[in-house]
Amino acid sequence: MRILDPAAAGTGQTRATMEAIPATQFKTVGTDYNVCDEDAVVSADATNRAIMVTLPRAALHCGRNITVRKSAGDNPVNVQSAANELIGGQQYVSLQEDGEYFTFLSDGTEWRVAVHQ
């Protein structure tokens, strides 16, 4: 399996991984949520309040992808990483618009933003 790695040498910017990525589940939440090992996509409804989605430690999930999407609401959906790890050099990122999403990739040190729409 090859995964996106912006730090990889060469023009393809991918690298091989020997680990299986255990992301198989679509989860819908309306409150603060800690991402589980089985989660691939977390869809957050921020209609009633701002929501904090916490990614697992990047150091324990090298090569894993997780997508967090804001499905509805006037409040933000904020995404942070456990154990104060950074997300693309920041403490957290925020989703403001309905339908906006981030796909995060763990490089083993921190979560990187692979896609933002």
C-alpha cells in the first residue's frame, strides 16, 4: 500500500507502509468526540453547540488517514490531536462552513492536512 507523504523524496510524494490502516467506520456526532481506531470519517453536526473532535495520537497511527466533516450548524467544529500533538504545526484546526472537511494523515509525529475542502 502507498500513502501520501509530502515529506517523501521524489515527485510522487508517496511512501510504502507495511501497516494496515484500520479505518472502516463512518461516525456521526453532535457532541465532543474522541476518534476511535475504527473511524474513517467523522461527520459532526454543530447545530446545538461548538464541537471538539480529538484525533488519536499521531505517534501511534503512522500512515493513518482520518476525515472530519462539518455536516450542519452555525457553530464551529474544531479538531485537535491527543497529547498536545500538532496538526500541520497548529494546536487545532476549525471547520466553519457546512460541508467543509479535512482529511488528516499521521506522519508518526503529527497529523498533517492531506486535503481541505
